[in-house]
Amino acid sequence: MTHAEAVLWFNVLLFLHVVAQFRDNGRQQWPVPYRRFDRRPDVDSYCEALYPFCPTGDRDGRIPFMRDSDLISVYRLQTPVWEFKYGDLLGEIHIMHDAIGFSSSDTGANYTMEWYELFQLGNCTFPHIRPEAYAPFWCNQGAACFFKGIDDLHWSQNGTLEKIGELKGSEFNDMAQWVQDDNETGIYYETWTVRSDPSPNATVWFESYDCSQFVHRTYRKLTELGAKLSSRSKTNYTKIYLYSGEPTYLGNDSAIFGQPALKNLALDIRKFYHTFRPHQSFLDFALSLLEAYKKVVLDKSFYLYYNFEYWRLPMKPPYVQITYEEVPLP
């Protein structure tokens, strides 16, 4: 090893030691707070959606202004993911999409508001491994979509369309401003909730940031503004859990993929995500499932990308679980 290589190794180890000390001295907060941004960045042209995002909504995300005296009905909306293509198939395993509906008593106009991935769920859950880019490439933005109309059949046939409350026009306008601010600062989608175990008192390491979390935040905001919300049915929502011991912080793209000394870690992360690459043949997909089983269950390891930083999860049984659990209205 040359002197320059030795110095580089020493600096990398010193950096990792400082990070570990910082996080072990009681300063690491669990769950890790979701990072907010000053503004939403432009979308990279490499990212392409199979289905266009918010095709009938306002391009700038604007929400109509309501008269202060208007009375707005609020609806809880839920349907199986990709119901328009697969019907109730994903509903059978409780993989549901959530939204909120509004109806103006003054105009009779109905509106739907939802928050979802710009480039579909797979792109938000796993990155692209590009030959010309060393670091994995993520298309993981999510955003709010507000558009006119409520597709009654889409929501009610295999899901839920239920009036849960009312609010004044002025309260709706305050909510609309909050949605704009929330949408500009919360920019990326996170599929996984990571916990220490399935028990009620488990430690939550990372929270998801998805359609149902947006609905929960909006319900809380409506309650703060004075709305009274209630439901005649159980308000259940989909959660996708990973179970692990305490996560280990690894660093961001430049720290991992820009350091020759961390080449082995960088290659292992690329190899891990290559297993979950899109557009695989049936044979490749079968082989990838075996490789994923080996990595997650046998090797008990998972790389999580959160706040544009990588973490290693020491996986533990039951490893992965989809639940449909009740979250009461505020």
C-alpha cells in the first residue's frame, strides 16, 4: 500500500468513526426524520412513466379557490392499486391506494386529491443500474395531484367511497395552501416502513412516505383547521414492513461511490439493486428471486435508500410483511 492509499484509508475510517460516534452518542433519532427540501427539483429526462402523472390535473398543482361561505364535503377514498387494470386482484392481498374527495355545495363540483409516484411504484422502490453511471439512479419523486371529478365506480366498486366530514370554504382554502407547501418540500416517495419486530412496542427505524401518509397528514391538518371527521367503517391502510436490527449508516452517493476505498461496498450495493432491476425475462426474474432470497433471508442484509443516503439493514424474521391495519381518524 502506498503512502497516498494509506492516508486515504485513514481518512475514510476516521470519517466512518466520527459518523458512528455521532450516532451512538444518543443523537440518532428513531425513526429517522424524513428530509424536507426548499423546493422541488426538475425531473431528469431519463425517468419515464408507464402512465402519465396526474394527466387531468393542473400542471402547476394549483387548487381551485372556494368561497368562504361554501360548505365542502370530505370523502375517504380507497381502491386496490392499479384497479383500473387488474380490478380487485391486488385488493385480495390488501395493497390499496388512498385519496381524498371533496364536493362543493355552492357549485356541485367534485374533486379528487391524491399523492403518488411520478414514475410508478417500482421506480420509487428500487433504482436503475445504468452502465454509464456508477451510483444507482433513482426516479423516486412523488407529488400531490388535484383534479376535477370523483370516479364513483373506480373507488366504490372494490374499495371505499365514504363521506367522513364537512369543512368551510375558508378552511378548504387554508388546506389548499398547506398542500402546496407540503408538496414543494416533501418530494420523494418511500415504500418501506422499517421496524425492529412486529410487536406493538417495536422500534420504528424508518417511516414510509406514500399515498396513505399524505392522507393521514391531510386529515390531521383538516382537524387542526376545525373539521370534524368520522367514519362508520374501519379505517384500514396498507403498510409494507421490513424487519431489521438497528440500521447502520453508510453515507450518500458521493461518500460511497466517489471513494476508491469503498469500492467493495459500492459494488455490493450495485449488485444488490441489480437483482430488482425492471424489464427482466421470466428466467432472469426467477433467478433474481433466488438471489433476493439469499441476500435478504440467508445473508440477512438489505440496503435501504432514505433521505438520499444509504443504510444497511441487518434483516430478521419475518423479514417482509404486508399488513392492512387500522389507523383511526384524528
